[in-house]
Amino acid sequence: MALRRILVALAALAFIGSPTGCLRRAQFEERAVHLGTHTYKYRVWLPHHYTKLHQWPVILYLHGSGERGSDNLRQISTGLGPAVERFGERYKAVVVFPQCEDGQEWYGEMESMTMAELNAAIREFHGDRRRIYLTGISLGGAGIWYMARHNRTFAAIVPVAGEVVRTPDDPFPSDPPPDIARIVGAPDPYATLAEKIGNTPVWAFHGAKDDAISVNESRSMVTALRKAGNNAHYTEYLNGGHGIWDAAYADAGMVHWMLQQKLK
């Protein structure tokens, strides 16, 4: 019996120490949706004490450019993935992690994929459609601003280091859909998008020393929202560069605020 207990303990230690045996990582469920002839894989993180006995808030997370691919792993390696593992007691929600394909961005086909995965997760994991939240970083932050045009879908949005207007040396990789093209091609894209977003609650984050996406993108967007009557929140890290997402997602106040928002 003593030998058996020792063997069981060693096996447990080996499991915990192995790359696939992380007990926390086991919360990232693997899922897939089928659109036409294409299969898209994604991940769903389930909160502690998850049960289908009641409805859950749902957070949709859009990763940055460095996490694109098809391995269904990179999208949980940076940003909100590590945050829900570290601060799981705060993130009392189902979190959906789509993965944008190489060379693409969060519009067109990738937006259709993302919404299909979101809807599938809501159905399977008993999500509350009045409490769907949208957040993302960098490339995903830009995707957040554009997807927020669907202002009766999301109860709140949290863009982190995202842009609205692209620089001339950074064109879209493919033509955006007409509704996004009308926004970015408008005389004042920020005001045009602010009108689309309406009163959707917003909390934006940016680093003042961001050398990848100018802080003026978030400043201009928040200013336009406030002029349009949206009481947008904005946090700017004075010494922060581009990678300020760890600080943003560690902000307990933001998480509490987000999960309190609800569609009427």
C-alpha cells in the first residue's frame, strides 16, 4: 500500500510538471466551428466553479498580430490568457479565444469566424446574451473598435492599444467590408465610429510612449465618444509602451466595471 501511494504521488507530480498537465491550462477547452468547407479552432476558458445551473457573462478576446496562426495555442499565451489564469477569481465569466489566421485581421472572414465561435460558446456554456463583453490588444484592439459598430451585441468594450486610422505605410491586407470602409474613409473617422458605437460602455487603455500604435488613436477615439455623449473611461499609462495589456487586465476595477455592464 505504501509503495502504491508513492507511485500515485509521483504520477501526479509528473502530470502537474508536464506541459500538458498544467491543472490551470486544463480550463482552456478546445472547440471548433465549421463555416462552409473550413474548420476554425478556438479555445474557451471556464471560470472556477463553472456550472450550467445559471447563465454566465461571456468575454470575447481578440489577440494581437504576433499570436496569429492555426495552432490554437498562441492566442492564449499573451494578454487575457495569462490574466485569467492569474486572476481567475476576478474573471467570473466564460472567455472565448478565437485565433486569427496568418496574414489576416479581425474583419471580413475573421469577423464571421469570431462571431460564429462566440455564438457557439454562448449556446454550449449557457452564456448570457445581455452580458457579452469585447476586449483585445494591439491588432485585436483595432478589431475591438471596428466590431463595436455592432452596438446592440456587446454590453461593454475594452480596447487595449488599438487603432482606428491606419498610417499610410500600414494598409489593410485586404479590402475591408463596406461598413468599415465608410468609417475609415470618412472625413472624421473617429466621430463616424463614435456615432456607430453610441452609448455602449467603453474603457480604453493605451501607453503614452507606445511606438507601435500612437497613443493619439485612443485619445482621439475617446474624445470623439465623449463629444457624442458616451461617458467613455480612459486609462493612459504615462511610462507605458505598446505592451501595457498585463497592467490593463490586472486592473481589478476595470474587471469589476466590465462585468457590471448589461444590455437593456
